[in-house]
Amino acid sequence: MKLVSRFVTAVSLGLVLFAALATPAAAVEYTVGTNPYIVTHTLLSTEIWNAYELIAEPGGQVSYTMAVTSAGDCAMLLMVRGHNPTGNSEYDTRYSMDTCGPSYANAYPVPSNMGNQWSIVIATDRLNDVDYSLTITVSPPAPLNWLVIGGVLIVVIVVIVAIAAAVMMRRKKAAAMPPPAMPPYMGPTQPGYPAPPPTYPQPPQQPPQYPPPPQGP
């Protein structure tokens, strides 16, 4: 059987072929109902794989550890998208071990655009039964720290109010300032001072006119 690898663009797309498995009778599916989920199972030679279906919300994390307990055996662990995995299911090669090995552990950050249904698939290329232990821990998304967000908002509001108050104070001061006074006239010899206002000659004043004294007879 095969599982299609399509998650990672950095790794070439390809097929994981379990060549040692001819046509096994069935696959066994388990539901991850506790957190953490700890089991010791056997992958029978008559089974294609054991699948562990779980719910993990976007932004959360799935941590898993697999260890083969039967001497001389090995197993694979695949982080598969969705439930009810088939030969066309997708798995993430960065968080999977698609070569047979004695143990494997990793932590998968759940992306935001792929839903919340996931499966961990245990398979092997051996023809005999393989015993193994598996631990799965699902961590929810980190909650928003409302105290930090509230503190940031308060700081922003205080800064805005302070800037507005400073602008208003400057405008009030500018409106209350009297116009600049003209400097006193210091004479024509002082450079930099304005010239005195022009003067015009005044007409001479005439003495007052009185009537002539009366003449005698």
C-alpha cells in the first residue's frame, strides 16, 4: 500500500511504498480519547497499519513518541491529515518517520488552514508482528493574554491623550501671546532701527489782528 507525501514542498513529492506488505487484510483504527493518550499495542502481520485518529485545533500542537518494544523489530510513524487514512492520504514528511526505525518522537504544530482532524499511522516493513508503545499529547492553542493586550491599549490611549493635550496647549499659548512691540526710536545713527516718521514744515503763525484805534476830530 502507499501513502502520498504532499505536505512539504521542500521535499520532492513521492509515494511511500510498503513493499514488504503484499495485501494485508485490514487496518485498525483507534480513537484518541484521553490526553495524554498512552498505549502499548501490537501491529499484526495481517494488518496494513494501525491508525490513531485525533482532534487537534489550528494553532495547537500534537506531541508523539513511539518506541518499538519487540526485539529486533522496527516501525514507521506518519503524521497524516484527516481521519480514515487510505493509500492516497497525505502526511507531513517533516514530522514523520517514513523509514523503519526503533523509535521516533516529534511535535507537530497544527496549521491554520487544514482543519482539526488528524491521524498518526504506525506501519512496518517487517512480516512479523511488531510490538510498540505510543504516547500522544494534544495541546490546545495558546490563549490570548488579555492582560498584555489591555496594557498595550492603555499605553496607546495615554500616548494619544498626551499628544492631543500638548497640541492644545501650544495653540492656546499662541493665541494668548500679544503682538510684538516696536522698538523705541534710537536716532538715525543707530543701524538696524527704523527711520523716524517724516516731518513737514508748519506755516508761521500770524499775530492776532485787532481793530485800529479810533482817530481824533
